[in-house]
Amino acid sequence: MLTTNYVLVESCTLVQSRLGMDAVSTLLDDLLPLVSVECIDAPTHADSVTALLSARRRKLSLVDCSSFVVMRKHRCSAAFAFDRHFVEQGFQFPK
């Protein structure tokens, strides 16, 4: 499984606000070692910003766009995600 540092930051923020720091510790200590984390570099960030601004959609996030860029780079076809933007971009949800 692959994720990005942007998704990790977003996930930690959500878990901390909803469940607290013990849950953040569990996320980082128990779940994070099971995935590869790709750090978004400057060119990937620039491509993500371009995609976001080109889409001109209020509910599409920079984090989503960065995920699309990284997934295409790695030729991923499926996403573990909760929003329709991934399907709209041609990715499938695992069955």
C-alpha cells in the first residue's frame, strides 16, 4: 500500500480531532509501518496545484489532487478512499 505525507498529515489531524492523541499514536505506531509513504516533492506539488486550479471545484482538495498525481506516477488503479473524486479520476475502490 502507498500513501503520501500529505494524506498522513490530513489523517493525523482528523484522528486527533475526533479520537485524541492515543489514537494518533496507534495510527503512527501500528498502522504507518504497514504502508509506504511517498513525500511530495516540489514538482509533484506543482503538478497537484495545477490539477487543483484546472479542476476549479470547491470540494476537490489539494491532498486529493496530489494523490491522483502520485497514483498515476506509480500506475495504481485502486484507491482506499471515501470520496467519489477517485472514481471520477478513473480509480476503483478495492472490492
